Amino acid sequence: MCDWHENKMAAAMVQMSCLYRGVLAVRTRAIRPLIPGIVPLQFRTFTMKKNSELEDNPFYRKYAGQIEQLRSSKPQEFKARMEKRTTVEREPLGYSKQAEFIKVMEQELDKRKENVTSSGGFTKNKTLASILNIDMVQEKSGTEIGELWMQYFATKDTISAVIPEETFKVIHNRAVSCPMFLYALPQNEGYEFFLGQWSGQELHFTSLINVQTLGENAPSQLVLYHYSDLLKSKGIVLMTAEMDAKFIGVHQAQCLANQVQLFYGAQRQETFQLVETFNHQPTMFKHMAVIAELEQGGISPGVSPVKS
């Protein structure tokens, strides 16, 4: 995701894999579009104790190429990952222990003084000046610049946003104290979980199954870039994104971005408390509470499955 190649990060990924016990998706009884506002009565979890169970996961096809590459090129490592899961006792659904993972990730974040190098074709050190001629818009108001920004990206296969100063300050301050969160992306098959990690003003996402199977080699699949260059002069922050289209579509990226607003920009303390719990009281975190909050908040699923 964000520089996964250091040894400590590798240990963190193994810890994450074990702590989540291979829970990859939450499904309703039947394959159907998800309806905001309705929480299914019964859910099902998928484990990865055996390769056959891994392949039964509804999201396996999206990552089959990378998983098979690891399986063929590093069979011992792949076997070790699979066997490691079987040593972890099953606990009640939604209950996870990841204190060590949180600790290691925070240590790594403290060490980062420069922008990370993104993998998977993402732009390194992406700046606002590489997109917008800042000098030419100095005479325009924040509203006018925001309109130009949105018009420019309206025809692009990506997402964009204009974030008011006060909203961004809330999100940014909370991201400093709580740099990670687990997001639930509604899919036709159910919910696919994504780990989001802030690095400066970039927010990197990678799927939980990707983290569990590829560990430290798990690449970013979506990056949200926030540009605060015009924050003081115009009172706005401009956002756009890059994504790996093999795994995430525009509608899905928009859904994850909406969740950032929901959880990090929330006025309800109960909503942001989920983020605080994930970062500071991980033994108390329940991922089913994320799904319940999405249903209550009425976040649009934006289901537009990427065909593999």
C-alpha cells in the first residue's frame, strides 16, 4: 500500500492477516443489490483455512492473478500464510484484536518525512501544479476555481471534490490522530472490506483480502489526493484520485470517498468514535458496526462491479 517493503511492515501485515482470521466478506443470503437503510438479519463469513475456501470467496477472482503468482513463485511463503491462519482461534463475528498491527503502522507513519512512492502505476509526488495552473486562477474566487475543477474532471474516469476549509480541517486533524480505518464497500456479492491509510494528505486504500494474501506486497488500489495549496487564499481544498481500474471502478471509488466524509467529517461523535476505536482501542472494534453505520447513514452503494 504505502511502502510495504520494510521488514516491520511485513510483520504488521502478517499480524493483520492473523487478527482478522481470513474474514473477507459479509454476504446476505442471496445475491442481490444492497438497499440503503436495511441491515440484513443474518450474515455469513468466509475463512481462508484451506485453498478451496479461499477460492470460494466471492472476491477471489479479482485477485486470483496476484494470489497465483505468489503461490507459484513463493510456494513456501504462500503455504506459511495459509497455515498461519489456522493457528488463530475463531472469535465472535466482528471482534478483532489488532493492537500490534496498529502500533507498528503508527511507528512507520512517524518515520515518513517524504511522500511515499505509489505502486501499480500511481503518480509519485503528485502536485496541484501538475494539474492546475495556479498563477492563472489567482484572480478567481474559491467558488469559481471549484467549478473549473469539477468541470475538468467531469469527463475523466476518476472522482473529484472541492472541500470547504472548515470541513477539511476537521478531517485532517482527525486523520493525524487516527490515520487508519476499515471501510466496507457494498458490492453485489456483499461487502468487501478495504483498509484506508493516511500518509500526509494522501489516503491510500487496498482491499483486506489483498493485504491478507499479499502481505507487505499489497499495492494501493485507490489513492485520494488532497491539495491544500489554496486553503488560506481561497478557503478550499481540491481533491482527485487515481485508481487501479482492474479492481476499483469510479462508482466504487466515489463510495469510499463518501465514507471518508461520513466517518472522518462526521458531526455525530458516535460515528467518528468507530474510527477512534479502530486506532486506539482495537480490541473493542467491531467491523459489523461499520456496516450498520453505512446503512443508517444511507451511503449510496454505487455498485458498478468491475468485471474480471
